[in-house]
Amino acid sequence: MIIARRAFQRHRGRLSSNFYNCSPSSTLFSSSSLPKSEQDDDKKTQANQNISITATNKAAIDATTTSIGQVIFLNSSKSGTAILASLAIGDPTLAAFAGLGGYTATMTAHSIGFNQQSCRDGLFGYNGALIGCATSVFGPSFLPFAVANTILGASATSVLCASLNKALSQPQWTWSFNIVALTSLLRMKPMEPLEEIAATDVAATTLNVVASPLVGVSQIFVVNSVLTGAGIVGSIAMYSPKLGVHALGGSTLGCLVGLLFGNLEDVIFGLWGYNSALASMAVGTFFVHSREAVALSAGSAVASAAVFGALQPVFGGLGAPCLTLPFCAVASACYLLDSQVSGLKLAKEPHSPEKNA
């Protein structure tokens, strides 16, 4: 069979990690020319400004790393930092673009004046982080164009998030990311059909299949790496061990569905696992933990894989990936099952299976 994927080995310049550069290059008056009392006041003012700038820098960094974690429902700067480090293991350039996208989207929302708590919680940034990941893999190879695409796309997601917040009566999932990214990808048609990988090309097919759930988790961020997947699962487990089980279990079920469909190559590349992992985690995050919620988590993983199997050839024919559309569709349907089935109840303050009540 023909599969649609794209390999990238690019050399790109380093991105600046400075969030703010507020040091003035020159001053009109030297403080030494002022009276002593005014010098003291000037020093106090500069000290207060330095404290403010430092706090702002830290707040920006924390909001950005939190937005990385929010891609997989982790409201934690530490978990986001661990995920970013895991991404760097598999693809350092992609990790830089993820950070750039998350920062740009967060600061765009902050500058416009959107809900500041949501900005700090990374809720305006996670779609932007995914834009950065997608741009790194599917976007222009020329660095300035890739950076510009990331900044523009990430900024657009924050504005779209604010609009969807008014329109939707449930979580926004990654709709903003899909809308903005597909607007570009359907025009660029980045997917290139590659020849089928013969059995002799996969030296350890069984081992690759066994590792495919971890690769599926890494593909949430468009990375094809077992090590990255293991790092992400570890980051999830630090935040919530049970949510880590949802992630890996969901990806495993998605890969099994892929095997039933006979798509061995796509399973090995983790393409059947990432939507299922996200859907399973969504149920674990938003529903009160129960046997019924666990069953729904497993069912959502299977359903996401089935939807992926249906959409993949359609979008492949258009030259673009279907991204996380299967997850968004299935998660939206699951959310509507609140109180429709005995034992299924949305948590009042969604967090994790351990804390939901």
C-alpha cells in the first residue's frame, strides 16, 4: 500500500530564547548627574523595574511551558518543561518551534487582553505550540519563512480560541490548531506518497510493533521517536499516573485497530496511536473516574482510530494529514455523554482521574 508521510532532515538556525529584552541601550541623563535624593529614588525605581521584568520573564516562560503540557491536558509548567525536553531528544528543531508557537500564541492573547488566568494556564498557547510542531515538519524549509509561518499561525490560534470560547459549550480541544494548520496545509500539499516499506526494510518488525504505542504518543507532537514517547509518558505519569495509563493504553488500542486494518507501516510510525491517546486522555481528564469512564476511555480510543482510518485516505488524496480531527470529533461526542449513561459524570473541576470528583 502507499502511505503518506514526509521525512525531514533540515539544518536550521538557532532560535532566540530571550522572551524580553528590556535593557535600555542609552539614557538621556546619567543618574550620577542627579541630586542624591533623586539618585536614591532612581535606584529604587530601577530595582522595582528589574523585579517586574524578572517576574514577567518567568511568568512568560511558565505560561509557555504550561501551554506545552496543556496539549495533553497537563496544567503544569514542570510537566511541560519535561515534555519539551523529550521533544528535543527526538527533534531539537521541532522543540524550538513548539516553544516559539506556544510563546507567540500566549503573548498574543496577553497583549490583546484576553483572560489573563487562561493565559497563565496555557489555554491560549497549546494550539500555537502544535502549530510550531506542524510547521517544523510540514512547513517551509527556509528558516525565516518557517518562523514567520509559526508566528502568524500561532497568533491566529489564540484569536480563534477566544471566538470558539463563545461558540462552544464544551472544551475547545485542538479545533483551532486544525483549522489554522489545515488552511495552510491543504494549499501547500506537503504530503509525499512514498513506496511501501517491504518486510525486509523493517529489520525488527515485531519489536517496532511493540514500541509503536510509544511512537504514537510522540506523534501527538509530530515526532517519530520511541524515546520521545517514553519521555512524554513519564511526564504524564509525574502529573497523574492514571492519566499516563490512559495515554499509553489509548495509543495501544489505536495501534491494534491499525493492525486489524492491515496498515503495518502506519502503525509502526505511530500514526494510528496519537488520536486514540488524546481521546483516551480527554475522557480521563474530564470525567469522574469510574468503571464506566474507563470503558468510555477505551471506546473513545477505538473510535478515534476508526475515524482516523476513514479520514486518512481522504486527506492523503488532498496532500495533507488529517492531524487531530479524529480526536476532536470523538472527544466532542464523548463529552456529550455526560449523565446520559449511568456512571458517566463530568468532573466539577477537571484535573486527572485521581483528583476528579
